[in-house]
Amino acid sequence: MFTKKLLEYQSGEEMDTIVLLKQVDVRVAKNGKQFLAIVFEDSSGEISGKYWDASNEDVNLYQAGEIVEVNGRRETYQNNPQIRIYSLRPVMKEEGYEVSQFVRQAPVSSDSLLDKMSYYQNEIAHPVWSKLVNYLVDKYHKRFFEYPAAKTNHHAFAGGLAFHTVSMLDLAHHMLDIYEGINKELLYSGIILHDLAKTIELSGPISTDYTLEGNLIGHIALIDEEVVKAAQTLEIDEETESFLLLRHLVLSHHGLKEYGSPVRPQILEAEVLHRIDEFDASMNMMTESLKQISPGEFTGRIFALENRKLYKPYYRK
């Protein structure tokens, strides 16, 4: 019955499909009535919509992580796709749907990501960096290959954290042939660890939210703490230059203090890590946004890309 997915509907088309409630926020309209600001998700992507005049029963019924049938029309508002909701209906368990069917996945298999991660880990021979990387990847292995890299912005899908990390490693691999003086093992180590604490900062791949630790501390401080604790467990001297360099990479990877890094990059490897992290995140946000529009159209303003609008040329058809 339900043959189309969210992003397969065109603007102006009537829609009736089964989706996951990825995010639900209760808000109050100008008329004083409450409504639900919803982000719908399925394996094709996500679209937002507003469920007006929501009753208290609706608020309790439509929670993030629930599967629903949405009936409405796809529209465009300020260049952003949205659903004009006609009706919502909770999907019962006996209907046979599983949450996992509606969660977006990384575009490559977890086996492929695991193989690549193993390759890059084996490229790290330095005794300090190798021990720390292998120890922490093993500690968070399951979550590392399941979690998204962010709640909403970049690589916000199941497996996104590992996909983002491997993409960065691939970029770094090619940059080593272009720029002299970069220590491959240190750079690979920093890339593998830089976002590993997203497995602590975020709640998981379904209806992703920030944990208490994520809200109060953040992944940069959390990964630095994990690196220090690992060094103590492995009896690694915390005063050696090699250990301090690795800490510097994870602490500086956001580049600027106003973006969360307590220190700016001060060595080649830290600068490369910061730049390719930013580049890979931007490319993912841009490509995901462009998927939602047709050639000749602009996207809405993307806050995480300095409020820029993106244009999709016809040559992409």
C-alpha cells in the first residue's frame, strides 16, 4: 500500500506513507494554541511538518521514536520542503513495522567501514598512539559503527560517525602525497579519535538527542578525558611529547575557541585534521540538502553553512 518514501514525493503531491517521528517539539502558536513541530524520517531522508492545534492527548501520543502514518501534501516553504499535515495515526505493533526500517543508514556497509578502519589502524605503528587508538576503538566499537556523527547537521544517520571518520581518513591518505612534513600515524590517530566521544555525547541512532554528558560537557572534553584515562590504564607516560601531541589534535579539531576548541591548531597534523573535518562535514550537508530540490532551484538557508542558500545546476540531472 505504501510504496513511496518521503523524498520521492514531489512538491504539491498528496502523500500517505508510514514514517518515523525523529524529533517532536511542543510549541505554542501566536493564537496561544499548542502545536507539534515534527521531523519525519524514513530511509530516504527527512522532512519537517507542523501538526496544528495539538491536544494534550496528541502530545502524549506522538513522541519521538514512534512510527506513524502521515497523510498530507508535500509543499515548499522558504525553499525548504515540508509536509502540510492532514492527519496522523499511530502505527500498531501488529502491523509489522520495525523502527530500524525507517532509520537512515550510511551509504556503505558496516563491513566495508570496519575493513577500512582496520586498515588505517594497522598503519599506526607508534607504540603510544597505536595502544591508545586500539584500546579506545575496542572500548566503544559497537556504538562507533552504529551512531550518527551529529544530531541534525552532518552525517546524522546510523553509521554516520564511522562513515565520517573513514571519509576523513581517505582524504588524509591523499593529502599525504601532496604536502610534506605531515606525520601519517599521528594524523590517522587524531582522526580516528577526534569524534569518538560522540558515542557518549549522543543518545544513539534512533531519535538522536544529546545525553546529559553531551549537554554539560561536550564531545571534545569527553574524548580528551577518555584519552587521559586510557593512558593511565595502559601506563603511558602522560608527560611525553607524543601523548601531548595526540591530546592537542583532539582538543583543537574545531579550530576556533568560539566553536568549542580550548586551543587552536598549532602543528601541521592538527591543522589538517581541523580542515578535513570541516570539509567533510560541509560536503555532507551540501549534498544532503541538494537531494531535496530539483535542478534550477535553491535550497533554504542552511544555518550550519553560514546561512547560505545552495543552487542546484541543471547539469546535475
